[in-house]
Amino acid sequence: QVQLVESGGGLVQPGGSLRLSCAASGTTSRFYAMGWYRQVPGKQRDMVATVNDDGITKYVDSVKGRFYISRDYAKNEVYLDMNSLQPEDTAVYYCNGGYYAVGNDAFWGQGTQVTVSS
């Protein structure tokens, strides 16, 4: 059974930094694409950043220049370095990984809370 486990969330002050990590288990195959999504109560889950097997990255406009996604292909892990965090970044962050693409048909982690507050 494939599982994605996130870690690294928490409480941080505005302007601070956090690093999220996601490790996959239960599979010997490498995901073609992995990514991070976030969700706040009452709203849909939105893409934050993705990276595919070719190293091509995508970011939502609101995090460009502040967040950086990276992968350890050998370990099937993905990371999200978040800098200059703002209160509007507060959300539950979910890891996502797919053999063909990221998204709703891929695998999800359980989520990790990120709270940006003074």
C-alpha cells in the first residue's frame, strides 16, 4: 500500500521559514511527478508547487520567489522550502505523488498544518 507521509509543519512568525518533507513508502517505483497542495477550511485544495521527473517545476503565482520545491529521486521524497511566510500561507499542506501526473487521481499524504502568525 502506497503511503505518503509529510513532516515539518508548525507555527512560524511572519517572515519566517519552514521546510516540509514528504516520504513515500510501499512502492518500489519512482513517481513521475510529485507536488504540494494546500487547503484552508471551506475552500478547495489548490496546487502550490509541482516537480516532474525531468526536473520541471511549476508554482502558483503567490509563492513564486518564496517557495522552492525539490526532490530526492532515489528516495522518492519531495521537499518544499518556504521562505518569507505570510499569514495567507496558513493552511494544511498536502503531499501528492503520481506515476503519470499529480492531482486527484494520484496519491495523497495526510496533511501537515502550517500556521503563520505573530
